[in-house]
Amino acid sequence: MIATAPSSRAAFRGFTFTELMVVMVLAGVVTLGLVTFYLNSQIMWTDASTQVMAQRDATAILEVMRDSIQTAGNAAVLPVPPDSANKLVILYEPGGAEQTRFFWNAGDSCVHNGLGNTDLGAITPTKVERFDVSFDQVNGILTVDSLRVRSTAGQDLTLSTSIGLYNR
């Protein structure tokens, strides 16, 4: 049997430059897609997380108010200067003495509670854009018409509720 020399092309096994470039471009496209997907999911997770924290804080404000309102005998709602959209809520004990108050503070844009001229501080650190409250004197129902908070990511969230005064 006579041995023949391999052809010049068959002697060199491996990849051509063109094949290598096609593989590198495809790997780059796949990697870019994965990185984009990861970054977008991180952004969505962060936005959702800050919105949940703002909702938790808004709910905490309403819960603190509910605990005080339910034991109150009467209430008064007054506008907070300079913005009449935000209100001051004064709750009175059944005997007529002031029990507590809730108000929007223009200095830090938070809802505070206090007693008389004593400010006990912000209920939560979340910024409140609107604290609109009304009181139905006949039925003894205090309604938070709009509690609009802003998350740290800039999303607005609005809650509202009605709470009855049980000690009228």
C-alpha cells in the first residue's frame, strides 16, 4: 500500500479567523443580553422595594391615627397654612380635653403627631405630598380623603380610609 501525503488543508486542523470572530460576536451578543436582563430586573426590584416601603409607612400612619381616633370623643379638622390641601386633625377625649393631634409639617413634608404645641415628631420618615382629611360631625366619622406619599424612587402612592369615633 502506498502512503499519500495529506492535502495541505487537512494537515492543519483548527479554526479559521472568520469562524473565531463569528463565535466571539455571538458570545458577546448573548452576554450583552444577559447583562441587560439582569440590570433591568435589578431596577424593577429596587423600584418595587421602595414602593413597598412607602406603602408600609403610609399604612403605619393610618394605623397610628386609627388607634387614636377610635378612642376619641370628638375631632376637629383645620387647614395647615400655607397649603390648605393639608390638614391638622385634633382629637379630643370624651371629656373635651385634647387627646392628640396629627398634622403635615412643611419643614420635612412628613405627618407628625403631637399634643398641644408639643410636636412628638414624624410618625414615619416617608415624604407625604398630601394629607387631606375631613370629619363628619353628625356620624362621627373621620375620613382620610387622601394620604399621598412619595417613595424614594419618586413613585406616588395614595391611600384613603374612614375611621369611626367610638367614644362619642
